[in-house]
Amino acid sequence: MTVTDLVPYEDALAAYDPVMGLEVHVELGTKTKMFCGCATTLGAEPNAQTCPTCLGLPGSLPVVNATGVESAIKIGLALNCTIADWCRFARKNYFYPDMPKNFQTSQYDEPIAFDGYLDVQLEDGEVFRVHIERAHMEEDTGKSTHIGGATGRIHGARHSLLDYNRAGIPLIEIVTKPIVGAGERAPEVAKAYVAELRELIKALGVSEARMEMGQMRCDVNLSLMPKGTEEFGTRSETKNVNSLRSVERAARFEIQRHAAVLSSGGKIVQETRHFHEDDGSTTPGRIKEEAEDYRYFPEPDLVPVAPSREWVEELRAGLPELPRVRRNRLREEWGVSELDMQAILNAGAVDLIVATTDAGADAASARKWWMGELARRANEDGVELGALPITPEQVARVAALVADGSLNDKLARQVIEGVLAGEGDPDTVVEKRGLKVVSDEGALGTAVDEAIAANAAIADKIRGGKVAAAGALVGAVMKATRGQADAARVRELILEKLGVEG
Amino acid sequence: MPGITREEVAHLARLARLELKDEELDHFAGQLDDIIGAVARVSEVAGQDVPPTSHPLPLTNVMRPDEVRPSLTPEQALSGAPAQEQQRFKVPQILGEE
């Protein structure tokens, strides 16, 4: 294996401007395939969700899924695109067994949506507008298993096995216009764009857009042009970059690789490249020119799609609040900084905090619990925040118990621990573990008296005006009551008994 | 002048994985050129006011509701497969040795 030469990132950016194009495929969450009524259920046994149409058997005829078209229009509208008033499907012909028809039904020069944009917000709050070339409808391919080669790779395989359950599942391909002017922030823009697109798709309810499940996949096209010039260089196309972090890494790697080739007088080969999750590198795939001869022609088995303007306007009126707008609204409502909001978003906590405030908690405590104790636990356990076995309602109940003085923060953490351990809802955990703030003034008074008696020297200091020393006595009382006292009330009692103003 | 060259026919044959002998290429290149020439005459007749047609029926928006219909069983789906393994279609090596 040859080692790829790389130029340090800063050096690459000092000499060249990157130009990117991002192609994202989104698998729609429809119940059936794009052109036939086969189910799209995940995890079905091999070839249990196929029919003559998606197997490409002679005499079968496709009919387009109305929900698939509707989803495509919604995505187009949310991306500020023009929706075609008339468009057709096209056959993309290629010789590869992942499509039993020997072509993929796609759209070619008449996409259903075109000329839009998506505003993406970078971590420091800067907004970058990514222009959208088109969004078109097509179908997914079958799943290949390569037998006989090393680690399931197609190279060296003796033969391959095909499961066509996925063949025909609706895909929307979203293609950006060339992204120029992002400079050193290009990898960050790429990541932010895919992240924003994923949020958008989820908000529209057209797909769960889970990248780890292959429901959303990204190709990163990249080229460099020498600074001060305007002619795009030859691009490489890195395929199937399937996590947000990988999108950023792939763009960064390609910038460094292209710069190394170009600055040593070499030429970039137009080719597809494979991304490797383990080390963040890319390696060459097939040479593109050979593969690109798809001989597109209009699909004769499907009639044109001509969405009425009434339908389009109806769908436009039903669009949800867009994610970036919603995030900015919530950020203001919650009174947090751009950076904090970004952290909340990255932690997957936005909807959880909203649900917790909907269940009655104030935003500050909802945020405190989700981004503090719970985020720490999720991180420790290596799970998504939303996968923790605690509901927003339960978190809201803990917050309510703190607010009414029944729990202090320390006890609340124990309650949360109990809920996560499956001991029941917060009230049950409080009951079972006997976690209540000691509010019996008599018992608390005794504990305070004992602490003063045991720490005479500190007590004298406090009497002498060193109010800050009261902390040590508060600590002693909290220890004596096993943390079940209201620290603020303890401090009041200590100062009261020592005759000092707080 | 529309038409198709022998090189283009050879290229298309390769894309379609058809192995054509030299004399077959000569033969088909001539025939296909004649056919394309004949079809091209249509565009001499059609004026600017005649839109291209990809479908003979004046229909649009034929769609079906997103409702599941029964699929074939895996046995039925695989019944026409020349070879199968692990309830999947078995196909020959896709990429040759490189």
C-alpha cells in the first residue's frame, strides 16, 4: 500500500482555495418502495420484500409512490427550491448486479426541485449560505455481500450474493452548487451543512435520517484552485462518507492530498475515492470517466409528474418551523449563548430539554440536568442522551422536587441515579431510598448545635465576623445529616445561633 | 450529420458487456447508422412548435398510495435465479483480478 503524500493543512490553504460539492442521499421513511408496494421494513429476511417490479421481471410496470413525491416536494420547499411544474423520471443504465433491472430509475435533466439554498450556522454563530443545485427522486440499490475476498471487499471476491430488499426504496438525492469562498472553513461548512440537512429532514418527518443506519449518505466532491484564480481544478469524489465527523475529515484529507499532488507539479485524476473511518484517509476507487457513461433516457414506463401549484402551496403552508429558526428561538427563550446552544445541539439535547420544559420544568434546570449529570452518564455509558432510561417527565419531576425544597442538588443526583438504575420513578426512588431534605427544625437545630460544639475554634472565628468560615460548619452538618439537609437553611441556622448577620 | 461510428458501437457494446467480433462490429455499425439516419428524419419534419414526446399517452401524475402490498416469498423471488446461496441471488465475480 502506498503512503499518500499530504501537505500540512495550513500550507494547503495558504496556496489554494477549496471548491466543494456535496451530494447527499436520503432514504425516505415511506412504508413502501418508490415504484411498487413492497414493504420497506428494516431487518426482514433476505429477499422477502421483493416483487416482479423491483426485481425487474419482464412485463412488470412501476407506479410512483405518492408519498415519495410529496416528501420530495417538501424537501425541495424546505431548501427554498423551485418545484418543477412538470418533470420526468429517467433510466440510468449501468452494468452492476445491485439493480436487477440493470438500470436505476432516477431523474436526469428534469429534477423535481432546483435552485435553492440552505443557511447553515457554524460553531461560532457565523451563517454560511450553501446553494442547492437540485433535489431529485430516485431509488436505492440492493445489498451485495462479497464472498471469498479479504474482509468482504469486492476486490478478490470469488462471487457475490444479492439481497434486493433495499432495491427500490425511495431516495432523494440533494446536490449543492459548488461551494466556494469557505476557505479554511470548508471542512467545517461541509459538516455543518450535512448536520443542518439532517435536522431539516427529521423536522419534515420524511426520514429519520440516521447516518449510522445508512438512511443518509454523503459524497464529498472536492477540488482546489490556486489562490487568486477562478477556474475550478479537477475534482475527486469521495463516496459514502457516513458520519458528520467523517464528512469534515474527508474534506480535510482531500484538501491536503490535492495540495500535495498539485504543488509537486502533478495532476489530480478525476476518480471516485473510498473513505476509511479508521485513519480518516481516502484511497482510489474506479476511474470516473469509464463509469459515467450511463446513457440516460426518459423512463417510458412512468408518466410525467406535474405537481399542481395548489398542492405545492398546500405543502408549503404545512412546513414545520425550520430547525435553525427553531434553535435560535429556543436559544433566546432559554437565554443561552451560541456556544452553549451548539453544545446542546451536539449533545442531542434540544428536544429533550423542550420536552422537559413542556412537562413543567423551568428551562434552566432542564438544561442543567440534561447537559450536566445526564450528559456525563450518557458519555460514560457510551450511549446517546435520548437512549438513557429516564424520561423528560421524570427529569421535570426531579426539578420540581428541587424547586419545592424537598430535594437538594446532591439528593436529586441520587434520585436520578436511582431512576437510571431502574428503581422506578423519582417519587418511588425518594421513598425507597429515604431521600428527603431534613426539614425537621428540631433535628436540624440539634445537628447545628453539635457542629458548633465540635468546632469551637471555627465558631469563634464566625462570631468574630469571619462569616465565610461558616462553610466548614455547614459541611459538618451536611455530613452529619448524610447530605439530607437544605444547605442554605443550615447556614441561616448557624449564623442565627452564633448571633451573626448573614 | 447524425450517425454512429464503429468506435461508438464498440464502446456501447463494452458498456453492455457484449462481446462483438470485428466483423460483427462492421456489420452492426453499418446497420445502426442506417437506423439512426432513418429516425433522424423525424426531426426534419418536426417544427419548433412540436414538443418532444417520451410517452404516447397524454397522462401525468399517475401515483399510488403508500400502502403495502404482498411481496413474493423469498422462494418465489429466487425461483428464476440461475444460482443462489444463503437465500440470496448468487452472481459471478464482479471485478476481475487487478
